[in-house]
Amino acid sequence: MIKTYNQIIQNLKEENFSKIYLLMGEESFFINKISTFFEKNFISKEHQNFNLEIHYGRDTTIDKILNSSKSFPMMSDKKLIIVKESKELDVFKRLNNSKTDLLINYLNNINSTTTLVFCLNNKSIDKRSKLYKAFLDVATILDSSSKENKIYDNQIPNFISNEVKRNQFNIDQESVMLLSESIGNNLEKIDNALNKIFSNKQDNNIVSDDIIKLIGINREYNLFEFQDSLVEKNSLKCGKIVNYFSSNEKKFPIQQLIIYMFNFFSRLLVVKSKNMSDPNNISSLISVHPYVARSYIKASNNYKMNEIISIINSIKNLDLISKGIKQIKSDNKNLMGEMIFKIFYNK
């Protein structure tokens, strides 16, 4: 049965287990979280030495995995086998009918005391194949690349809020947006940041100071404050932030800033052209969180239509220069300084 990440996690917490799991696709975060849950929770600690096996696809074969799966647990009623890096396992790595048939035969005759978890990070099985169809009949399948599991940029704040709640912490919306804007859409990085915060908090309330202190985000000079300076049309604040970014190009490369500015003003153009003022409608149209949508209402009041169009053209020109397509003798710091001047003074 095909299930989403959230459905599988909920089933695991309710101790509603399958005997076979096929975790595949490009989003490793989901696969790793499910695998970690099994490692920590499925077999009690006193029984793990004999009944928890973790294999790596590059170091084993499907024959060895299945032989182990057929054996019975010791001093327990269940056994867990996790195969990490399963894409390196012979049966998944190349077409081999004998290996495929061997695995299909096991799927048709599962040992009821063994739970077997295949982790195919960054790989998917052909859904037309007989092997996939055999899994489909008996296994819980996660396709982490599917649209049902996809976390889009505008969904990152809700993802953060849900993960915080799942771990029995509280977080305010400003802190959610600070974390989202500072880390981006990399779920692994977000998860690592949250775990660092969870492990260092003395209480259950997460505020922006916790994120600034524990994640290493500068209180004044970050992407969240950068967008705020653009929204408010605060040239002094924006200039200071850009100067800081230019002095830390490894962390804030010019291409990242160009994309950030282009996305902001392109969305603002849509909001301005449609004269929108409802946060929920804006959120839906330009795919941002409703909290962020409010800032576009404010920005729409601060910029004229011709200014926005001119700024977008200047950003496109800066993009060509930064890529070397247009030749201008100037460093990135000066280029960004000129860009900010054009944004605020439209020259």
C-alpha cells in the first residue's frame, strides 16, 4: 500500500506496523526519519543486540538479507532488519531475474516475526516492474518524490510548525519565518536545526532569540531582515545588510541574493497588478505563507508599478553581469550597492 510520510509516521506511533517497508525517492529526509524511528522504537533496548540488524547495500546481498529475514528472533517476538543504501543492493542495482525472483518469492512468503525495511535513498523502482507490483501487494511503500510528499517553499513554515508541535514544543510565527528564510527549503538542514534547538532548550517555548543564538543567525543581518528592509523601503537598513552580505560571500553568494530579490519583486508585481489586499488570496496566488503575504500588501503600498518593473529589469541585468554574460569591471560588493541604489532611488 502506498502511503505518505505523515501517514506512515502516524501508523508507527500507533504501533500499526507492516512486515515490509519500501522507502524510496529523492527526498532522503523522509526516508531517514522513518528509518530512525524504527531504530529507536521498534525493538526494546534489551533485545536489540540479537534482534536489530542494520545492513548497507554495498556490503551485502539480497541472499544474505533474506536468509536473515527467515530466521526467528531470540528471546523476543519480533525482529527488525533495516537495509540502508538499498540502491546499492544487487537486486535493485541491476536487472537480475534470479535475484528479483528470489525477493519476490520472499514477498509472497513473508516471515511473520520479521519486519524488513528497504531504504532506497535517491532511487525509485520502476512502477511497471513485477518487483514493484510484488511490493505493492504486501508492503507499505513511501515514494518520497511524489507530489503527495512534496514540501513546496510556501509550505516550509507549516512544516516547521508541525515538526515543533510533533516534538511537544511551541514556536511563534515570527520565529518560524526567521528559521524558514534563513535555512531555506532543505528539510535535512531544518531538521538538524530544530533538533539542536530542542536539545538545548530548558523550556518548551521557542522564540527568535533561541534561533539566533543556537543556529548562528545574525540578529540584524539575515534574509528575513533583508526582505523586511525591501518591504519597508528602508534604504539605510538594507544598505547595512547588503554590506554585511557582501563581506560574507560564502554564506550569502550574489546569485542567491539575485534570486531572492527577483522572486520578491516578481511576486510583488503580481500583487500590485491585481490590486490585491487579502492575505489569503495573495498566499494562494503567489505561493507564500499567509504571514508573508501580509508583507506584500505593505510593499504594494510602498512601490509604484513602474518602479517594480524597473527594479525587475535591473535585477535581470545584474544577473547577466554576475554570470559574466555582460562584461563590467566591478566587484560583487559594488554591483549589489548599485542595485540597492536603483531599488530605492529608481535611477
